[in-house]
Amino acid sequence: MDFILLAVPFFFVLIAVELLADRWRGQRNYRVADAVNSLSTGVLSTTTGLLTKGVGLLTYAIALDHLALFKLPANAWWVWVLAFVAYDFCYYWLHRFGHERNILWAAHSVHHQSEEYNLSTALRQTSTGFLLSWIFYLPLAVLGVPLLVFVSVAALNLLYQFWVHTRHIPKLGWYEWLFVTPSNHRVHHAQNPIYIDRNYGGVFILWDRLFGTFLEEDDNEPVVFGVTTALASWNPLWANLQFYVQLWDDARRANSGWDKLRIWFMPTGWRPADVAQRYPQAKQDLSRFRKFEVPLAWPQQLYVVVQFAVYVALGSYLLNRGEQLPVAALVLGWGLMAFGLFVLGTALENRPWALRLELLRLALNLPALWLAGVVGLWPVAALAWVALLSYSLLSLIGLRFSRLAAGNARGLEAPPQPEQGAEHQQAAEHP
């Protein structure tokens, strides 16, 4: 049973409930572009997972066959309890090294890039974590935890972590001593120097208390969310590549061959001395911290949200049919997803070439549908062509309306102040 797939509708219901709580309390913990970006990385991650989950499952199965010290029964309740606790212990160390080593932070940093903290942040997940994360769970295979039990407790661990990504739940008394809560997980997502690299547990906060990484949320030190080197983008592809590109650039610029190699495995933030001197990186000054923002009229935001809903539907289809679809179909589905979400990211960033990319995306719908029939992504009948043409036509109308309405709205607004204009230009020029 796929617990994650079953939980997806509840995720969106709870996000809607949190939005209502925001409104009732007069708070603003959501921004459209940030939420779409977080959900986009989540959709991209799950779609990528359909192609890459074999890496973790295959390595686990091989280790289970050749390294297991015991053969634990899958139908014994104590095996499930043992596996659930042991999985969280392994997750603690994966999570901790994910913050303490460059190569692992390159994958995990995606989850921390949002400068908001809400339930959509929980769904903000990496697409590259599969490369190395499997290593940390091999001890479970050595213990003989059956594959079915391993997959199930992994899903339950991830599901638990969803609800702790909220600002609406205060400290929970005695519960704080044993389990991960919204309060102690808010600390984990902070970029305040006092909070950085704390509270790594997934379900149990006991590991942090045992290994000296626990820190309680301090009411006198409000949490500033995000990463010290800001993403400054709404693009889910760049979100996954940003830190890898930074490491690659530093490795390429380093004079020492040893530095070119070891930078990937050094503590997070380590850079070759010669590179750091020639290419200094400024960290954010929290006393002057301002969230990344690109001014975008509400009709344009609404257009992006509607188009994003189409990709949520595509992602749901791929998740439901993933086991039956051929690899070529999954690759095509992933490609359509990645390109579409990239285009929507450029629209949210108000790039000069966003309109041309959006028109290209809509124009590619026709050959994409034909190719989908060839590779077996979905059956292509007359009704599918009618539906696609209708969608493309309605999208063109919506695109035209959104741009006209946005132009009219800008015409009614006062001219921007120089500082705002400069920020907008800086955002538009960010790679």
C-alpha cells in the first residue's frame, strides 16, 4: 500500500485549512510564488522518484540478500516497531550529514530554501537525494528488516514530518521531550546563527538530545527561515542544481587537484582558500533581511496557479499509473513535467522571455500528445485531441487576459520607487 499516494489529497486539504487559519489570525505565512515553487519541487521530486526509486530499493534488496545477520518476520508487530525506531535513527544521521557535508547538503538544501514556513514547505523535496541517501539505510538490511517493512516505515516517517511544518502550533509540553514538533522543527529551518544545524530527528527528538544537537525554540529569538546563501529564484530546476553548480564552480576554479576532489566531501561551507579569496561569497545580514520577491500582478499569478494545477494532475496520473507504464513513458512524463514547471518558474520571476517560453510550451502540446501515444504514456483517441486543443485554446485566452489585466493594473498604480525598481531588476537578472 502506497501511504504517500493515499495521503496526497489530505495534504492539500490541510494546506487549505492552514490558509484559513492564516486568514482567521490575520497572518500571512503563504505567498503564491513561494508556495507554487515549494509544491513544484515536490511534484518534480515525486516524478523523478518514479525513475530513480529502483536505486534505493535495489541496493537495499541486494544488501538484504547478502549482508543480513537475521531474517526477521514481516508479520511480527515488534519487527515493525523496531524498524520504525531504527529507521528514524538512520534518518537522523542522514539528515545530520546532509547538513554537515557539501555533497549531501547540495541535495538536502532544496528543502530549506523557502523563506516561508508552512505546510507547503513540507512538500518541498529534493530530486537528487536518491544518489547517496540509500547508504544510510543499509544497517536496516544488515538487521534483516524485510523490504516491505522498510518501504512502509519510510513512508510513515515521511508522513509524520508533514504536520510539523507550521507556525500555528505552539510548544506542546512533555511531547517536546520525546518527539519532533512544530516548535523544535522551526528551529531546524532557521538561518539564525544560534539555530543553525540543530534538531535533525524525523519523528523522535531523542536522538538530538542524546547526541547534543537539540536546541529549544527561544521566544526572544524569532526564527528567520531560509538558507544563508539565498536561492533568489522561483525555478524548481535551479533549486535542485544551485548548490551543485556552486560546488562545481569552486572545484573548477581551485588550483589544487586535491581541493578539486575533496571540496565535495568537506564540511558544509568549506571552500578552497584560493577560491574563497578570489571569489568571496557574502552571507545574508539578518538585521537587513528581506524575503526574495518579484512583483507580479494577480492575474498573472492566477494564470500560473491554474497551469500548475494541470501539472499536479499530470503528477497524480504518473503516480497512479507508474507501475504499469514503460520506462520511455515515464521519461516523457518526467520531461513534460520538468519543462512545464521550469516555464512556470520563469513566469513567476517575470523574465523578459517568459512569454515566448509559455507559447512554446503550449505549442509543444500537440507533438507531446502524439509522442505520448507512441511510447504508451496514455491512449490517444479523438477525445484526447479535443481536450488538448480546448486546453491550449483556453490557455491562450487566459494568457492574453492575464497580461492585459496586469498591464491595466500597472497603469493604475503609482510609479515604483527607485529601490523597488532596483530589486526587481536584480531579481530578473538572477541566473
